[in-house]
Amino acid sequence: MNGELPDILDQLTRTPSVVDLLLRGTTAACHRQNEGADTWSAFDVVGHLIHAEETDWVPRARLILEHGDTRPFEPFDRFAQLELSVGSSMEQLLDRFSELRRANLEIVRAWRLTEEQWRTPGRHPALGVVTLGQLLTTWAVHDLNHLAQISRVLARRYTDDVGPWREYLPILGR
């Protein structure tokens, strides 16, 4: 663990604020744009983050702490948000994400994890044996992955408008 958990929890604490700053008050045209067929908009990403808060990270961590690798995780529906977010506004999703993240981090902090617990194995349905530390680290990297995705989708709106500077903007996917 070697100090990794405080850094991970710090990163996880920041994500809702960053997402909120990027998306609160944006128009549907902005946050509903995607990168083409079978890709997600910023709206879809926030819905996905909510679904993961509800069904993935803390429930899986709890399963590891209670059962080790004797009970595999429930499979995670990576596309559930496409139905679960219907009828919600971006502001409602941002509020829900922030609320869920705050509650989940309180749970994890209350566990006061030890080095031994950090190394406790669990069982992923596709990946096999994983540790609690790997799960919690992946949670933070998952956030960063989706922050990059949101940024990429938001930038994409301006692909044609930047003119020749596109050559210097790899986010626009030359």
C-alpha cells in the first residue's frame, strides 16, 4: 500500500468536482455529442460513472473483504447507463454522481484498510484473481480514463473550427 491509498482516495475525491466544472451548465448539444456510432457522449459517461458507484467499486471491495476470492464479482453492465439515465438532466446526473462518490469514499475511509487487506485477493469474472489494492487503483484510473474521454468529446465539437492548428491538437484525433 505504501501511501498509495491516500493518493487514490484524493484522486477519487476530485473527480466529481472536475466533471462538474466541465459539464454543469452545458447545453444538450454539447454534452450529448459523441464520437460516432457506438461511442459515448459526456452525458453517457456521467451515467456510467453513477452506475459504477452503485454497483461496482464499493460492492466489489466489500465482497473481497468479506469473502476473498471464494465468491466472484457480479458481472458489471458497462452499458446500463444508456437506459438508466433516460429522462435525467445533466445537472441531476452530476448531483447524483457527487452524492454517491462522497458516500462511497466515506465507506472506504471507515474501513481503515491495512497492508494485508490491500493484498486480499478477489475474483473477477473475466480477469480471474485480482487484489483489493488493484481494484481501488483501477477505480482511480477508470476515473482518469473517463475524464480524458469527456475532454476528447467536448473538444471534438471544435475540430473544424480550429483550422490548421488541428495539426498540433492530438485530442482531435488527426
